Amino acid sequence: MKSLIDIEFWRLVSAYVFVLFVLLIFQWRGISRKMQLTVATLRMTIQLVIAGYVLAYIFDNPNAWLVVGIVLAMEVFAIYNIYKRVPYAMPKALKRVIASSMFAGSIVALLYFNLVVLNVSPWFDPRYVIPIAGMMVGNAMTGVTLGIQSLLDNMSNNRDKVEAALMLGATPKQAVKRYVDRAFDSAVLPTINNMVGMGIVFLPGMMTGQILAGLSPVTAIQYQLAIMLGILGGVAMSVILFTQLAYKTFFEDAQLKPRLKERK
């Protein structure tokens, strides 16, 4: 197979023409997103350059504690990002549920995938652990975020129905079952949609990168299949833990607590 094409610096810079193109469209249509796109582009560039040099050092100097620290930092950032995305002032109990669900679900999926599916040796090999952890944690973060937004919206919009069910003798678990199920469905649906279109509608980034790097398409497909199934498992574990624990924080002595206030 042909070797990977080396992107010269000026050719890489030329790719930013696409950003200028979008900025011109924003200007033409009067869309107030120019500053947001500019900041996003700068942040992406700086963050990826820093990440590239850091990963290059870590790959050349593998260390178990350093790899574990990076994975934990990913978890902390993901959990913090979930907190920031939720438009409600959440109680501490709900925040603990989010943190524990994110951590347990994504870490269990990561360990199973690396130790059983890939049989990574040594177990802390950063070339496998860090990129796969990024995909696992990132997708679990998206899933939990969608799940909590769905659950909070449904609990707010259907509060009267939940109270009516409780008055008729339903347990809290029975009263909110449909809303918990909707939250889980909302959280895993994007992953399922990606799986449906993969290979026909689009080639995923991981597979494309491996093919560009000279790996056999068949081998790239094997890795992509494995990682997508791992992502599905990580999202499902994180979200099911969240939904099964989170609804309990809305009740006290089988009665609904006051509504959560929206953040200003």
C-alpha cells in the first residue's frame, strides 16, 4: 500500500479556507455566529496542537500512572461538561448520580474492551488506551447529557401526571417509568443511528484514519466494528445507571420534591 501523504504546512493552512467560506456565508446571511466560529477554530487548533505534542511524548515514554491520570482527567472534564450543559440548578444528589454513572459505565466498558476484545499488552499501552478512552468517555458524555435533558424535561412537563399516578397508588418507580424509558431511548438513539448509516452513508473517522495511514481496509473495518460495539456498550451502561438512580432524586418519602429551577 502507498505510504501516508505528508501534509505540508502551507497545505494545512490552506484548509482554513473552508472556515473563511463559512464566515462569508454568515456575513452574507446576517447570522451572528462569526465570533463563535472564530473562537471555536482557534480553540480547536491550539488544543489539537498541544494534544499532539503531549501524546507524542506519552507514546514515546509510556507510564501507567500518567495514562490513568489522563483517563481520569477525561472523566472529570466530561462530568463537568455535563453539569454545564444542563439548564437546571441540580441538587448535589443528582450531580453525584451523574458522576458515578459516567465513571462506572465508561470505565467498565473501557476495561472490558481493552483487556478482553483487544487484549492490549501492557494494559496501559497509551496508543490504545488514550484514544479509545476518548471515544468511550466522549460518547458516554453525550449519551448521559441527552438522557438527563430528556428526563428533566419530562419530569417538569408531566409533573401533574406523576402526582396523579402517585395518588392512585403507584410507586415512584412506576409513576416515572415511561419518562425513564424515554430518557434512555433519547440517549442511545444517536449511537444507533450512527451504526445504521456506517459503511454505506459514511465512513467513520477512525476507519478513515486507519485507511489513510496504510492499514488494510479489512483490518480497519474490524477495529471500527469493535469500537462501535464498545461505544454502544459504554453509552448504554452509563445511561442505564444514570436513569435507574436519577429518578430517585426527584422523590422524598414517595412524594415529589419541588421543581428544579432553571439556571439564569
